[in-house]
Amino acid sequence: MYLEIEKHNFYQLKTAYQFAVSRFFYVQKQKTMQQRLKIAIQKSGRLSEKSRELLTECGINIKNGKNKLIAPAVNFPLDILFLRDDDIPQYVEDGTADIGIVGENVVYEESKEAKVVWGLGFGKCRLSLAIPKNETFTDITYFQDKKIATSYPQILGDYLQKRGVTADIHKISGSVEIAPGIGLADAIADLVSSGSTLFSNGLKEVEVILKSQAVLIANPKLEASKQQILDKLLFRIKAVQKATNNKYILLNAPNESLEEIKAILPGMKSPTIMPLAEAGWSSVHSVIAEDKFWEVIDRLREAGGQGILVIPIEKMIL
Ligand code: ATP
Ligand code: ZN
């Protein structure tokens, strides 16, 4: 009898052990097979710093990627590829990278397939047509039969074609703004932000072709497991953007002003109101949008708000 029980326990133990071992190997296999997403960002240029910053703000630590082609994120299933911006749409289109961060100007010039997923709000500029300062501009027909130098022949060609204008488009890859000055072209289509480069080259901006910002692009045929990682990343990006576009505000107000103050503060739901130690006064907490900031502050002061504190928000999850 005693022996029987021992034998029984032994088999139970053996089965449990076998189960644990197979479970261990199963988990290990799952770990090594875990899907990772590849993101392409600009190696060095106007978008590189901001792209890295955005990933950092999303809580993603990149294992020292300086001077490397690819670097893994240590705490998120993401590998970062550092490339020239012009190559990013093509790499995303053919699946070498799954997603990428690049200017819309480059996406529309280089790719038909890559899907624009989300606007990132930095790298803002415009692709504009510019002509010599002393020329008189009428309308788009000005460009009929003119020689235009640009690094964006696709976008420019489409733009002119839609407006029934035929021009002689010359693709040049750098220093487009000097083309009219050296007699290479009558006009240019180039990226502008302040317009100072145009001005110092004797040119004036006459027509905006495209307003551009950095965007997140994705391969249109991402497999489900990669899409899941992208959704997670996008969730974090949106939380970061909301946080930078909003501020946390605290103020003191006499109780008789509370109704008016509540109406001024939209907040996420309604403002938090707590009584102060001093009778007849309350502390009001809320969240306000950056673009309405000064307008809201002025109205709060007029309504009797005092001791207004404004605090940056690190992340905002709704
Ligand atoms: P790469 O070596 O990666 O090819 P690049 O010289 O082509 O770099 P950058 O000058 O770094 O590119 O610009 C990258 C992107 O920054 C542009 O494609 C555009 O979307 C954006 N950008 C924002 N402002 C400007 C601006 N004033 N001039 C040019 N690009 C701008
Ligand atoms: Zn480039």
C-alpha cells in the first residue's frame, strides 16, 4: 500500500516536471519568435533629432545607435534603421522597413504605396513655386512653357498638369535656389520655411504647392502581429502629442465665481474643485489646450481666478 502511494506520487511528479520543462522551452521559443517592428528614420538631417526625441518621449530606449545602420530598442519590440530620408518611402513600400518617419513632401514624391498613418506635427515646411523678385506674377499660367528647376518633379508635374499648365521641368538635387541666378531656369519649386533663402537669392514665393510635415508612414500590407505593435506605438505617440498640446492648470477662486470659471474651463471631463482652508475659496484644477491658452487665462482672471499655476503634462491617456 505504502509503495503504491509512493509510486503514484512519483508519476505525478514526473508528469509535472515534464510539463514544466516543455512549458519552459515553449516560452523560450515564443520569446525568440516574438515579432519586432522595423522603423526607418532619417540618419542625419532636419528630422533626425525630432524623430529620436519622439521615440524617447514614447518611452522607447534606443541602444546607442550613433553611426550604425540599425539599432534595437531595448524595451519595445522595435528596431530602428537610420537612412537617408529620400530612401525611406521606398524601403517602407518594399517591406525592408515596416514603418518610417519622413516629410510628406518626400512620401508623395517617392512613393505611391506607402500609407500615411499619422501627422507628427514637426518638420513643417511648404513646397512652393518661386520666381525672380522683379518679375510680375499673374496666376499659374505664368509657368506655361517656363523652365522650372526642382527636386520634386513628380509633385510639381502633377500639380501643373491638374491646372492645365505645361512647363519644362528640370530635376536637380541640391541648391535649387541658385538655378535662376545662373540662368539654368526661369523659376524653381523648392521647400520653404521662413523664405529667407529665397529672398537672399533674389526670389519670391508665388504659389504654395504642398504644405508638409513629418508623418508616420507604413507598409500597407503589415501582418497582424506587426500591426499590433504599430497600434501600441501610435497610442503612445498620440498620448505624447496630447500632452504637449495641453497644459495642467491650477487656480484659486472665490466660491461665487465657480460657475463662471467652470464654464470657461472645458477640461477632460469637468474641472476638479476642492475647498481651500480659507472659507469661501476653492482650488480649481483642469487641463487646457495650448492654442487657447492665453485667451483662457485672460478670461479666468476676469472671472476672479487668482494664483494661477500652469504645469506641463508629461503624458495624457484618455
Ligand atoms: P538626407 O541626407 O537624409 O537626404 P536632406 O538634405 O534631403 O537629407 P533635410 O534638409 O534634412 O533633407 O530635410 C529633411 C526634411 O525636413 C525635408 O524633406 C522636409 O520634409 C523637412 N523640412 C522642414 N523644413 C525644411 C526647410 N526649410 N527646408 C528643407 N526641408 C525642410
Ligand atoms: Zn534627402
